[in-house]
Amino acid sequence: MIEIIDDTLEHHNAELIDVTIRNLSWKYDYSSTDKGLNKHWHIFCGHNPEECAENGYEPLLMIWEAIQRKSKVKFQMERMYLNAHTH
């Protein structure tokens, strides 16, 4: 089942998250395959909301909280991480 949730965040919260993400200390050289191909930028935030907040990623939890409020299905967080790719 795929659930589409439009307008997940209020505009000012989306801007706050954008600024937060731009100011994080990204790490390059993360590989999503065993062979080490296609390296990309990566930040591990935590395994649950409490750990994410303790690690300083509390603003990003607004996304998680909005999804929890708006989704018909309740999820349990396994981990939160960010990936980015250089053009």
C-alpha cells in the first residue's frame, strides 16, 4: 500500500528544516553497496526519536511527527538518516 500525504509540513517548518540540513556536518564516502560503488554523503541521526533529539537532530523530527499525525498507518522508527548526492 502506498499512501500519499500532501502538504506534510507548514511552509515555515519546511524552511527551518532546509536551513538545518544545509548547516549540518555531512560525511562523504558512505557506500550503500558491499562493493563500495556510488559513494554519497550521509548523516546518521538515530534509531528512535529520543536518540535523534539527543544527537541534535530535533528539528528534523518535525517530519516524523507530521507523518505520524497525518498517516492512516502508525509506524515505528527503525532509524533516521539523511543521504545526499553530488551532481
